[in-house]
Amino acid sequence: QVQLVESGGGLVQPGGSLRLSCAASGSIFSITVMGWYRQAPGKQRELVATITKSGSTNYADSVKGRFTISRDNAKNTVFLQMNSLKPEDTAVYYCNGDHILTPLGMLYDYWGQGTQVTVSS
């Protein structure tokens, strides 16, 4: 059974930094795309950043230049380095894995349970 588990959320002051991690566990050969999404209270879930197995990245305009996504393919882990955090970055951050190749076949669109990030003074 495949699971995605996030860690690294918390409370930080404006201008501060946090690093999120998400580890995929289970019998996994590869994960084509891994990414981070977030959902603020009363808002829809939105894309933050994605990264392919080959390292191609995509960012939401609101986080470009402040957030950096990276991954360790050997450990099926994705990271999100968040710098210059703003109060509007406050949200639950969710890890996503798509096109997960396992011994039982391809799995699509798996989500972690989410980790809270709060930016406040």
C-alpha cells in the first residue's frame, strides 16, 4: 500500500523559512510527478509547485522566487523549501504523487494527509 507522509510544518514569523518533506512509502518503482498543493481556510486547494522525475519544475506565480521544490528519486521523497514567508502563505500543505509505478501497476493522484503552515507574528 502506498502512503505519502508530510512533515516539517509549523508556526513561523513573516520573513522566516520552513522546509517541508514528503516521503512516499510502499512498493514503489518510480513516481513521475510529485508536488505540493495548499488549501487556506475558505479557499480551494491550489497548486504550489510540482517536479517531474527528470527534475522539471513548475511553480505558482505567488511563490516564484521564494519557494524551491526538489526531490530525491532514490528515496521517493519531495521537499519544499519556503523562504520569505508571508501571512498569505498560511494554509494546509498537501503532498501529491501522480503516476506511481508499483508491482501491481500504475497508481494515480495520491495525496498525503497535509501539514499546517502558519505564518504569523
